[in-house]
Amino acid sequence: MCIFCKIVEGEIPCNKVLENDDFLAFHDINPKAPIHILIIPKEHVEKFQDVTPELMAKMTPFIQEVAKKLELDQRGYRLIVNNGEDGGQEVMHLHFHILGGTKLLWPQLAPNESKKYL
């Protein structure tokens, strides 16, 4: 069982922001911004490539509700999903990051490698 499934089951505590029958939003323990929230489906889905359109259709309004609850909906936020090992996914359970609470920079992610794809 993955760490996020253990959080869903209550085996590992988390600092919850919002929860419903299908999804859970909680504070990241290693924040990269003043506000850094993880949003996960309670059902184990390994990565974005595996998510169904039906699940995303339900997840989208949940993510929007989290942003509104945190008062990020008007000023803006960054929504990130890392997909697979090369995409930087560390926990193999689909999760979205909401980052906000400040003006976010966009550092170059892979210096000197992007040119080979142009």
C-alpha cells in the first residue's frame, strides 16, 4: 500500500484542507511555496496517464473548491501534476500540487536539454 493510500485510510496523519467521498486535499510536508497542497483521489490511480475522464470530471471541481477555500482563486496559483519517473513523480499515486500564496517564478527545468527537441 502506498503512502497516500495509508493517508486515505487514516494510518498516517495529514493536515487536511478539504475532503469528500472521492478526494482528499492536504498540506505538503515539504512545501515549495507559502501554500502547497496535495490533492489526491481516494481511489488508487498510479499516474495521470491512467486516470479516467470520469474521475477527472469529478476531480476538477474539487480542485477548484480547494483553490477557493484557500483564497487562491482570484490571485492565481500553479497546478502541477508530475507524471512518471521522468516527469518527477515521487509517489506513484496520482496527485496534483496547488502552489500559491506568492508570485511564483518559473525556473528553467532542464537546462541545455530543451534545444534538442526544437
